[in-house]
Amino acid sequence: MGRFLRFIVGGVFAVGLGQFPGMGMTLSVAEATELAQASVIGEIVVEGTQRIEPDTVKSYLLIREGDSFDAQRLDRSLKSLFATGLFADVSVERQGDRLVVKVLENPVINRIAFEGNDKVTNEDLEAEVTLRPRVIYTRTKVQNDVKRILTLYRRNGRFAVSVDPKVIQLPQNRIDLVYEISEGSLTQVESIRFVGNKTYSDRRLREVIRTKESEWWRFLSRDDTYDPDRLTFDRELLRRFYLSDGFADFRVTSALAELTADRKDFFVTFTVDEGTRYAFGEIEIDVRLRGLTKEQLVDVIEVETGDWYDISAVDDIVDGLTNRVGELGQAFVNVRPRVNRDREKKIIDVTFEVVEGPRTFVERIDISGNIRTLDKVIRREFQIVEGDAFNSSKLRRSRQRLQNLGFFEKVTMEQTPGSAPDKAVVKVDVTEKSTGSITLGAGFSSSVGLVGDIGITENNLLGRGQKLALSLQIASTRSEIDLSFTEPYFLDREIRAGFDVFHVTQDLQDTSSYDLKRTGLAVRAGYPVTNHLRQDWRYGFAKSSIGDVDSSASTLIQAVEGTRYKSDVTHTIQYDRRDSITTPTDGYLVSLSTSVAGLGGDVRSLQNIVQGSKYYELADQYVLSFGGRAGYIVGLGDDVDLLDRFHLGGDNLRGFASRGSGPRDTATDDALGGEWIYTGTVELGFPLGLPAELGIGGRVFTDVGSTGGLSPVNSTTEDSGSLRMSAGIGMSWNSPFGPLGLDVGFPIIEESYDKKETFRVNFGTRF
């Protein structure tokens, strides 16, 4: 199906010898001389065509009737015919003054089929290949499509795949093209090694990268299959990790993946050059804008001389300075960090140059890719709007805000030139993902026993960004049903508003000798004051019933049996500077909550709760945290209601049972609760030497706390208000089936009537 073309220079030539049996041509010297000396071509005859008109073939020739026989023009004509892709073979020969062109047409594809593919769908394969039914078949295109199929499988981690194209001949020069695929098994990563690392162990660096070694517990993940794109991403993860810990000269010199002979496994080797570890030296701000001083910006810098150099901190300072200058009325600003590296002292001086930026305005924001989500849901997350001065820092934050919505798999933004030199168009492309979920759960908690729950949630209701959730929880001692709705932009402002409706039944016979039923609703609204400061308001109305009071219960509990109605307003202000909401390693959180009850209903009280936490990363993955909480409630003309009192033990004082500490009726052993409370904890979290993707960590802790101030009292009430303390160890596991926590606590300071709980387990699963 190929061709062979040969020219003999010197007056004798042969042309157009194709690889068809019996179609060769041998010329004698005399005949060759006669052909070379012929003056013109009398007629051009085309043979072998089936679908293609002879005139079409002639149109591709670079020689015409009446032209002389010219070897070079004949050669170019042959190449022109082959270049069309219409012919499997072409030859020409001289018959007197006639030029005979013989062609063999490429067949037409009737059907394309795939056999043996289980892991990749026919639709994905059809989208990958370029050949289609009713298209001319060529070997080159088939070979290219085979390569594309192999690439598709290798992107899915199957490097042992083989593809064999088969041709089935049909009448009328048609064929069926069948790709026979042997997919093979997933090509996994057997080993990941590092060369050149001195500061961090191989185990620690394996936790940084996305690619993982193959292990039996990774059956829910694809990270242990080889992916060259993921390997490129791993290089960047390593670079960011080292640059955030002072290694400014770090580089990955190579990332080599070696495939075993049986094509089943890869051995991955990263060669790194850590370089020198640097600390921050002098940190300066060089302001070059009229009307702006360094003193107005200096508080934005939160790193100090002597801290390890951190490229992430530098980026944060650039963003912070850009925002601050914008708040001070300077729309066009460019903040550039100028770095001066002192290799002898191992310090890096950083000067942040604040200069005037290009005067560019946002002409238009174009959004594409959103099918369900309304445009306004995306636009309201932007920190800049059409007509504003262009600000790359705000654009990055806008992208992060869109990603944080959880509505999109991917968010990309691109700046393109506008209709004028001082205008820019921002193009946003999003890829939506499923935002609804149905969850079933089962588990165990030391507080409520065996737990089962079902929930239905839609986080992007009707594409408006609203959240609707319905959940039902049934436990041994507690059952609850909740319906909630949240509008993140109430009245088209950045106000998160919503409502909750709930019904709770709780069996407290073991701790306080009564059963509780609570039904109510709440409306809430909250808004950010600054990037880190937030205010929230809540109004709630609830009906609570204390029933099934045991005849031997405390007289203080028997006296409050019945139903009461509570109407309260709660205000919360929170300042959050943690580096992560879920797994903080640095920063702090402080909040103050005030609740007033008595705007209707039977309960009148004032309650204040203040709490905070602080985090320090002592070493890599070793996080020391301090936490504290204090609360006080006072009745407004009435005694504090039993249901509003504070209880100590369990989650807020490990080593003691839930409601196991604090005021108690020693005659009936009923927990009564207190009108004030304080708790504190010191905890050190550390790795257990297990693979990071298992999500298992250890901790040691010390808890302190107390509660008291009971009113009224009786003759058997114990309310010492004394300090309690416990210490212990624990572990947490973010398992594929849900979070699991285990703590072993031992009371150090206690009262004789307190209830202890050495082991505390919290386990939940969703499937």
C-alpha cells in the first residue's frame, strides 16, 4: 500500500512504479530515449477510479495534455495525488503519446467499533479518535488514532494497554474499522524515593506530594496510579513546601519514573537540591505614591526579622498591601517584593515596593461554562466589578471565593485586552459539579450511644446559591429532625440569612431523671465586618417540655416539670485569624456571644459566653493549641431555667462523664447544672508515623474546668465550684467512612460525687 518512485538521471528514466503486482514497468534504452524525446502528451487516461471522477484525478496533476513528458513534473504530480489522502497507491506509465494514470482508492469507513474496553467508555474513545464513519481510511490516520487511544489509557493509569486496529473488507470499497483493545491492569506506583533530601525524611516528603505508593488501603483513591501530569504537579508541591520553610534556593533537578519490564509498576525518583535555609532579614516598605506613607501600611506585615523565610507569607503581604492601598483611595497600585539574599548570613531582606500600577479598567466580565448556576451567583463573588480599576490581587481572591462555594470542579480566569489600551476583559470559565447529596449514616457516641442518620442537602438550589437541608437523626438517647434554609446574599447584599425548624427528644434519665422534648424555629442573619471579623444575629422561639420525671428525682427537678416557652435574641461577634478552619496550625480565634431571653415566652435571662483558641506549630506536624471558654447566665427576675444551665464533663472535660461534674443532688445522683462555667485545654497534636493520607494523628491533652452557682438549692445539693482537672492521650482518624475519635482521660483533681469516664469514643460513618 506504499509507493516506490525512482529517477535515473542521464537521459533514461522510469516513473511511477507502484507496489501493485504486475504493474511494474521496465524500459529499454531505446524506449527511454524515445520517451524522453517525445514532444507532447496527446491524452491523459485515468484508470482504477470507483468513487472519484477521472476529471478530479486530472485536476490534481501538475501536467496537462499538450505538455511535454517531464520527469520532474510527473514526480510532483504523483506527490500531489498522494497528498490528497484519497489513494492507497498511484502509478503512471507511457503508452505511445498517452499518459496512463492508475490509482487505487483508499476505502471509505463504514463503521468504527471498539472491542475489549471496559474501563473507558465507547463515548470517550469516540471523542478521542479523529476518524469517523464515511471518512476516507488512511493508515497514517489510524496510526495517529492508536497513539491517541494509548495516551488516553495512560492518563487513566494503564500503561500495559495495547491497541490492535483490524480492517474488515466490505463491498464497494468500504471497510469496518475495529480497534481491539487489551486494557491491562492499572499501572501503580510501587516505590517513591527521594535523592538529595537532608532536612526532611522520605516519609515526610511523600506526605507532601499527591502521588502515593500503592497500598491495600488506597482502594478508594487513584493517587497510587502513575500519572505524568500529577508528577508535574508534585514538583510544584515540593517547591512550595520548601519555599514556605526557608529554603529559597530549593529546586527539583529531576523527577524520573521507571516502568518495570512487566509494565505493571513504576518506580518514581525525585532528585532535589535543598540549598540553604534562610530567615527573614530586614523587612521594609518603599512607598512611591504621593499622599501615602509607610506608617499607614506597616501593620499589614505580620512576619518579623528572624522568622524562617516563607514565600506564602510574602504573597499574603503583597495582597494585604494592595488591599490597604486600595482602601486608602489609590486605585492603581502595583506591589513588588524586592529580595536581597545574603548567603553568608543566611538571611533574605525583603523590600515591598509600592508603586503606581498601569491605569487599566475592567471593561467587561465574561462568564462561560455555567449551565445551572445563575450568572449573578458568580458575579457577586467578585471583588471587582465592570468599570473598576483592574486589580490582580482582587482577581485572585475572586477566583478563590468562587472555588470556595463548592459549586464548581474548576474555575479559570484570564485577562484579555479590551477595546482600548486602558481596558481589559476578564474571562471566567467554570466547570460545574453536583451540589446535591443524600447521606445515610451510622455510628456511636459516648454521649448519645448508637446513632443513625439520614440527610438530604442541596447546596445550590435552583442555581441560586441557596442551601436547603433536611436531616433526621435517631440515637439511643436522642432523636432530632431539622429543616434549614440559607440565602447567602439576602437582599442582594453580603448577608447570610436563613431559618431553622427543629424537633428534639432526649432521654436524660441516667443523668438527670427526666425526658426532654424541644420544638422550635430560628431565623438568623450574619455578615462580615472585615476579612476576619464577622457578626451574626439569631432569633429563636422554642417550646420545651420536661416530662417522665422519676418519682425519686431531685426535688429541684420535680419542681420544674412541665412546659415552658422561650423567646431569645443572640448576638455573636467572631474574629478568626486561623490559617485553616478544619486543621489549623497557626493563628487564633476569639468570639463573644450574648443571648437575651424574655421577649415573650416564660423564660427571662441574660447569657454571655466568650471563647478562644490559639495555635502554634512547634515543628513540622507538631501543633500546640490552647483553648478556653467561659460563660455566665443570670435570671432576669426569675431563677435560671434548668434547661439553660451549663453542664461540665464529656466533650468539654475529658476523663469525666457527660454531665459528670458540677452541681449535683447527691441523694438522687441527678446532675443539676450551674449558672457559670469555665473550661480550658492544652493539647499537643503529633503524627504517629503512619502515611498522611490515612488521616490518623495522635494527641496528648490536659483539661481544666468548673461550673457552679446553682440557685435554688436543697439540703442534699453539692455545689463546691472547685477546679477539676484531667489529662490523657487520644487519636483521631479521618477515615473514608467518617471521623473517628478516641480519648483516654484520667481525672487528676475531682470531687467524690463526680462521674468518671476513662474511654470516650466518637464515631460516625456516611455511605
